[in-house]
Amino acid sequence: MRLMVIMIAAALAIAGALPLAALAPNEGKEPAAAPADTLLDRVSGRWVAQGNSFGPETVSELDWAKTLDGRFYRIDYRIQTAGNGRIIFAGTGHYRATKAKATSGYWADSGGELHPLSVRFTDDRIETIWGRADGKMGRTHYALESGDTAMRVTDWLLSPEGWRQFNTALFTRRAP
């Protein structure tokens, strides 16, 4: 199919119906950057936070990136102790790529948890509900701040008394 399109474009160029430059519009130029047109594009990259998640002084890292031919965004999340770098928690999620205001995905982590994700997007926040109503259920918000240079991540767990916050961290963007 691609060969046929190239052959038709070449024929039109030879006939004068299509400028020859249209066959290679970026010839000799850097490729144009794709616009960051979704919130998942905006959070893509490496993020680091320091704090005391789950008790000891820790360093937390988030890495967001497109994966699987751009059909998903992958998040890798690690919490390690600040002193010796021992990983005390790690998880990976996949969010279905979309330009819509909602999507789905899944989460798996070093605690043996495997959860479906129900995701909603606002202008600057990813709101994720994870788990099932008939089992463990929680929510995580990833909120961009300070012109997209910081991201506040807050986690809650649903208990019989309602939503209970169990973790929050302010991440800053790091160079790749």
C-alpha cells in the first residue's frame, strides 16, 4: 500500500500536479516534533521525589512513556530506601492511549496486586480508580503543577469508613 502511494505521488510530481518537494517535505530538516496533545503526553518522562513513603526516608521514581507502537502509555513506579537504594515497592501500569477524556488499563506490582484501571482526565490531572468493587479498591491522582515541572501523586484506599489517603509525594521532572 505504501509503495502504491509513493508511486502515485511520484507520477503526480512528474506530471506537474504535485510539487516534487511534497514527496520529501522534511528533506534536509530535522523532523517536526509531535505536539503534546494529551495529558499522557505531558506527563511522559522521568520524575523523582524524596520523602518518607511507607516509613523510612525514600526516593521515588516515576517513568511514563509511550509503548507498544504508541497504543499504550506505560508507567513504571519504584520506591527505594534513600540510604542503600533497596527497592521496597515497584509497580507497572499500562494506560490505553486516547484523546478522549477517559480510558482504561491495568496495574501490577511487587506486592502481587493486579488491578484493572478506570481512568479519567481533567486539564491537569489523571484520576485513576484501581481494583474492583468486590475486592480491594483504591484511587491515585497524578496532578501536574508549576507549569508541568512538578507532579503531585496522591493515593487513597477505600475502607468501610470511606476513602483513606495513604501516600502523597511531590515529584519533579528529570532530564532523560
